Amino acid sequence: MSSPSRMNTSVLQTIDPARDFAGVRALAEGDMQRIDALVRQRLASDVVLINQIADHIIAGGGKRLRPMLHALAARTAGYNGDKHIKLAAVIEFIHTSTLLHDDVVDESDLRRGRKTANALWGNAASVLVGDFLYSRSFQLMVELDDMRIMRILADTTNTIAEGEVLQLLNIGNADVDEAAYLAVIERKTAVLFAAATQLGGLLGGLPEAQVAALRRYGMQLGYAFQIADDLLDYISDTRTLGKNIGDDLAEGKPTLPLIYALQRVGAEQAKEMRHAIEHGGLGSLDHIITAIRESGALERTRECALRHARAAREALALLPASSYRDALATLADYSVQRTF
């Protein structure tokens, strides 16, 4: 990766998302190996069920995107210590705990192409192990002994919880608009991306403006990533997406493709969509997907994701040029061009 003194933020430049992501992963490989080792070590418990579910989670893979973002942000900020390893594990534990709770709330039975923990062990076990991961993350936080870090992460986890409740309130509500949808994304997804990158800048001792730029990058990346994820629910397949197609619709979630489509389709199609959101189920999935495609909602959703990815790239212009900054820019591209 080159290290230009000025970044071209006018267009997204990724040609091969899988190849480019592999390049970023290679750059971060040393840190990621240490992070993975610490995650495995700190997941261990003398309670057998916790170990079983923890092993299932680890075996499920995942790209560890949030801890990777933290590690890359710390390196972008010139940090050469060890605290970022423990902090990245904290971020991963917070994220994983939210996934366990999400799958229970959504009654999901598939994630990353595998049975969810709640499908295998039941809702109670999944919720409680999610709580274990939250508490483990706070144990690690205390070990870092930095009130700034604890304040940011405490605020972040509280905001994520608010986002979960907001999303719950939106389920089955066909009147949710774009602003309400984005409010959920900010709290539920983007805020953890933002904390991950902000904390990297904080560890590196960057000036306040540059720390703020890293947080802005993470926030915009989080928006782009989740909007693209919601788009994939209507254009991908089970093998590549790793969950059942139409899950969002089946759960009554009014995501951006549906919100945009409702603004443009005819009365009968809108009635069908509203019924699907309000009552769940996939009986009209084929008709609704056709209507979404014909309305131009998919293109509008993709453009919205692209705008946020461009904003993420633009935020990086305040950071010193390096291969690590380039890697963060590549992840902005990847967030909207990935195919899993």
C-alpha cells in the first residue's frame, strides 16, 4: 500500500474487496494473532457451558473487524506499546455479547452460516453467556487502569443498549423513516466502531483534533458497514450472507431498502410491504424483493452507504500518511464493496 501525502476521497478505489481485505489483514497480522490468543485465554471459564458456547463462537470465525480497526488506528497514531491488545479484546467481547443478545431478541437460528448459540443451547444460556462476556470486558478494562478508556467504553456500552431497545421499538413499525433507522444504526453499530478508532488515537497520544478525526472515521464506517449489510439481506444468498435471506423482513425490521421502496412503490405494493413489516413472515418475499428492485431502492441504499464510506475516507485526511492509514481507507472501501 502506498502512503500518499494527500488522499483521493472523491471515489472509492477498491477493485477486489477480498484481495484488499487480505492485504489489510496481513498488515495487522502480528497484532491480530496476539489479540486472538488473548480472546481465547480470557474466554476460558471453569463453567463448562460457558466454554462450550465460547468455543462455538470462536469456531464461527468472523473477521474480528472491530478489534482490527482498533489495532490499525493505534498504529496509525504511532502507538508502539501493548495496551491496544487488551483493549482490542475488550472491544471484541462487547461486540460478541451483543451478537448473542441480538440472536435471542431476533430469534435467529443462523449466523455466519452456522447455527446460533441460542438455537443450540437455548435463549437463557445465550443471554447469560452474553452477560459473562460483558462482565469479562469490564474486568479487562479495569486492568488497563485508565479512566478515559473506561469512560468511553462505559458510555459506548450504554449507548449500544439504548440502540437495542430503539430497534426493538421499531420492529413491526412500517412508519419508521430514514432518520429513525439511522438513529438505531448510530447507537447499535456505529458507536462501537467509533470507540474502537477513537481509543486507538487516544493510546497514541494524538492531538484532540486527530483523535476526533479517528472517531469520526469510525462512526462513518459503522454507518456504511451496517447500511451495506442491510442491503445484502435483499441481494445476497444464504451461502455468502451467512444468514437466512429475508431475515430482516421476517423479523419485521424496516431497514433502508424497505424504507426507500415504500416512498416510491404503488399503493398495492406499499400495502403488501407494510403488512409484511407489521406481521413478519416471508409469504410475500419474492413480490417484495421485485418491488424493491423496480423502485430503485437498492441503488439509493448503496449510494447512501457509499456517502458514509466517502465521509470515513475524508476524515482520515487529518491523520499522518502511513500504510496503516491506507489500510483504514481500504476498510472504508471494503465496508460497501464486500461480498462476504
